[in-house]
Amino acid sequence: MWLKKSFAILVVLGLILAACGGTQGSNSPSANASGSGAASGPQILHVDMGGEPPSLDPTQATDSASITVLRSITATLVYFDKQLNVVPWLAKSWDVAPDGQKITFHLQDNIKYSNGDPIVAGDFVFSWKRLVDPRNAAGYGYIMADVKGGSDLLAADPKKDAAKIDGLLTKFGVSAPDDKTFVVELAKPAAYFVYIASLYGTVPLQKKWVSQKGFTEAKNYVGSGPMKLTQWQHNAKIVIEPNPNWNPAISAAEGGAPKIQQVQYSMITDPAASLAAYEANELDIGAPPSQEVSRIQNDPKLSKQVIQGATLNITYFGFDLKNPTGLFTKSVTARKAFSEAINKKQMMAVAFSGIGVVADSLVPPGMPGHQDTAFIPYDLAKAKTDFEAGLKEANLTKADLKLQIGYNTGANWENKVAFMAEQWRTAFGVEVKPVGLEWGAYLDRLSKDPFDIFRLGWGADYPHPNNFLTDLISCKSTNNNMGYCNKQVDDLLAQAATKPKLEDQLPLYNQAQEMVMKDAPIIPIRFGQRFALVKPWVQNLVPTSQDSQITGENFFAWVSIAPH
């Protein structure tokens, strides 16, 4: 999952920490709230999503701003509960065939869309085919590659193979024998595939809904989740309210029917302004910029509103390997040099205010497959030597270099990028120009003409190393903005996916990760930590490792607001 904001607010899949008692600090306001009894007063939760979401079409969304809303207004077959177990959601149960190549989902009774229409198995068939259809260019279409016929569809040319695509879709391995049964046939065993059914891109969709013009606007939106979209003032605010057609029996473990009356999402693009809004009581949940952490920790009032905890996500800087004449395409040694020149420990202290853990690999600590190895450690002397060797490999001179480092604005990355640019200038005498763009424009630029070096982040969609390797770094992954491709890595990942037991998969995933790090297509920078602010009147907030942007977002429907 692409991550947009500073890691102060990104919360993704912290399995071990959550399993050991949650990720909240002991002074967390939501941890201390009793949550008993009905709250009185306006039940409105005010949060900030940091900017306009690019799309609320579940097929097209790929970023954390969009996902934070989709988590409430759509529902998947399965989901992660508060203890991070995979449990039924729109599916009440599922069966896996003995050979591991067929999964049959049995839908819940009395499940309806926000418009009152029943949710039927055929809607999943339509949705999954829409996701894999290359003519829709869905960013998460690749998650359908394991389904029978999925790889052929993803490889088809959307401009030249229209008739071929239509034929392939008829053979795509999803079916609905009846309204309550959804069957998925896999091309090969994939032990992690049930987790795929928890991803927002797999939610049911009505064909008649997505066929109408402006279907994602609030007045037209048809969702399947416990909340529904009621307002979307573009570049200003989104409002969601309880879905009156949600079956409360499905969410009995969370509290039944939604408790909150409204969630109002502001779109404040300046992190400092967002914090000011929190301190003025205009927001109930805050995400402080890293330079404010020390002040908050020493503030007698704000320090009591802090929630902290480890998370499983990573921020990294990728190299553009698509430019055939570029330094980083032509020289792996040069890529290593730029990584070796970054003092990540110093960067963590100076640019991240000490919040986070230095990253030297892809798979984060706490997730199966993490390797506690500094594959390319900080070494200034070696960096200088490798830089000169890299120039020779690429047949370039220092004067030939006109390098840019890209980042998304409005998320407090300016000081981090400046820190890295200064380290490279000091080490190599090379100027690397920082270029910042608004999030939507930034993603568009990365898809068409990436910067020489560019910032992105990744957070786990599901608790498996496959999500940090195959889904991010494999040759065909649409999240692989670097253009990196190593067939040997892909072969190892494919082998791992066929092993039914995790202990048999891990050696293959580890070998693949070692190979990736040797190729140095990215500079891993930081494994994240949550540092958020929550008002004391917010009750029953449940931060989980599945939160993509705002703390507690997966269970906003059951938050309550105490009188204040």
C-alpha cells in the first residue's frame, strides 16, 4: 500500500506488538476511556486526511488518503479484527480445497449496499474482473495474478487486445454458482491468498452503479460498508455517516450498529496547520510534524494525549532504472554509493526527531521474514570509492550529472530530502536538486517520468512477506516505480508462494530479499512508529496495524464522543 504522510501518522500491520497487548501507550486517552454506556452530545469525529483523495473508486484507489475513507464505506469478504486475526466480514465462512487451488466463500445473510440493494456473489465476480481488466489500468490489479487466468489478463495489451481480453475475462477463475457463493480458482497454490480477500480493491461493486457518470460523487455513491459517503466537497471536506442498511450482526464483535453519527475528514495540506487545528480543538485526532515531537513530549497537556507504538511500514527512496542513459540504470555500484553515503542514524535523530527505526532491508521487524542485517551500511569512505567506480561503469563524468530527488509536498518531507541532498553534496561534490509536488501530481509524475531518486513508502496490506517483496519489488508489480526487474528474484518469490507452510516459505523469501538488497534498487530509510495525538473525549478508538493514514480509522464507525 502506498503511504502518503509522515510516518508520525502512518499505522500499518504491527502484528507482534498488537498481539502482545496493543500499540497504545499507557497514557493513551482511548485506552483509559471506559467505553461503557451511551455517550451523550454530538457524536461527530473530526479528523484530517491531509489532502484530496485521488479516487474513491475501489478499483482505482492506491493511496492512503483514499483508503482511509474506503475502509469505512466499503466492506470486504474478510477483514482483520482488533487482535489482527483474519475473520469473516461479508463472507461468513470459506473453504480451501485440499490442493490449495480453490477457495469457496459463503456470503452472510441480509447484507445490503447503502442504497438498500442486496449484495450478491455476482457483484464480486464483476468487481474482481473489473480489477484485473488491463483496460482499467488498476494500480492494484496485480493482486489478481494468482487467480486462474489473471496473469494472462495482466499481460494483455489494453489497446491492441480488446477482443482477446474479453475472451480471457470469460475464463478468469471467479464464479458465482448462486447469490450466496463466490468461488475463486487459483492458478497455483498461494498460501496467503485469503489475505488478498481483505484488500479494499476486492470489495463488491454493482455494475449499474459504476456504469453511471460521476458514480464516486457523494450523491451517487453506493458503498458496502458500515458507513456511507454523504458529502464530498472537493479539496475541502468529506463526511461519512452510518449506513442504515448495514447488518449489525456482522459487526457484533465491534459493537453492532455504528455508534458515531458523522466522521468529518478535513483536507489540510500543511502539517503545521493541521496540528494548529488539533490544538484549537478543531480536530479530535492529530498527526504532529516530526519537528514538533519534542515540544509535544514536554507539554504537560499534549503529552497526555500522545499515542505511540511500533508499526510495520517502511519509507524508502527509489532509483529510476527506466532511463536507459541514467547513472542509476547503468551502474549498481553508483546506487550502492548513494546509499552508503546516508548516515541513517543521524538522519533519524535530526530529521525524524528520533521517531522510527533505521531500515536496512525491506521486510520490517515484527513481520515474518525480517532480516536484521545491514545489507548496505553507512560507509563514507566506501561511498566515495564506489561513486567514482560507478561513474566509470556508466561512462559518465560528474559534470554530466543533473540529478533530482522527488518528494510529495504537504507531508513534512522537505527537511528529510534536504538532509540527504546535503550528505551527497558533502560526499561526492554533486548537487541533487529537491523537487516537491502535490500528492496527485507526484504519483502521476512517478508513473510517467520518475525523478532520478524519489520518495515513497509502503505499508503491509496483509501479514506476510509476500506483500513487501512480490507486491512491491517484482518485475510485474505496478507498485514497482523503480523499473527494477530480476528474474531470479521473481522465480524465488514464485517458489515461495507454492509452499503451504510458512517455515518452508521463509528461506526463499529471505534469499529473494538478499538478492534485491544486493541489487540496491532502493535506499531503505526508516521503519515507522506511530506518534499521534487523540483528544481525551474520543472513546473506543482502536488503533490497529491496518490503519493506513489516520489512527483508528478501521473502526471509526464504533467510536463515541464523550461530553466535553
